[in-house]
Amino acid sequence: MRFILAAVVSVALSAMSAHTSVAIKDYAFQKPVITVAAGTTVSWTNRDDDPHTVTADDKSFDSKGLGNGDAWTHTFTKPGKYTYHCSAHPFMKGTIIVTEAAKPQ
């Protein structure tokens, strides 16, 4: 019984703390399109020598300048399509597609 309860708690906690990462390298977002469930936190880490930003096209989020090795996170709470770019290098583009969070059964 304890094992089942521990497994249920573990699954619930991992669902609540979903996380994915995107590297910024070679003047590109290395995962230019990702799909995540609502509630997921996305981390971007700059692996280039030049600074970059993660800036929503609709201005709903903005990392400001990220130097080499700097990271920034944003949690996506609402379903939708979020396009973003680097404000210093507008040719760098990415998209986050946020789906409904899984409903508990």
C-alpha cells in the first residue's frame, strides 16, 4: 500500500513540476518548436558568446539580456501558441505550443 501511495504522489508531483530546456547555441534556439502542457516551466540557457534574449512577440514575457551561461525560465500557465525571438538577433525565432494540462483521473 505504501508503494502505491508513493507512486501516486511521485506522479502527481512530477506532473505539477513539468520542465523542459532549450539551449541557445550557434545563434539559434536549438528546439525552435516545442509542445508542452499548461503548467510547464521552460528554461533557456545561452551557450553563445554573444548575449541573447527570449522575448515574446506579443511582449508577454522577456528575459532581458542573457550572457554566456546565463539561464532564464518561464512557466506557461495557459494553453495557446507563444512565438518568441531574440531582440538582438530577430532572425532567431521559436514557438511554444501549450496544450491543456492533463486532468487527474
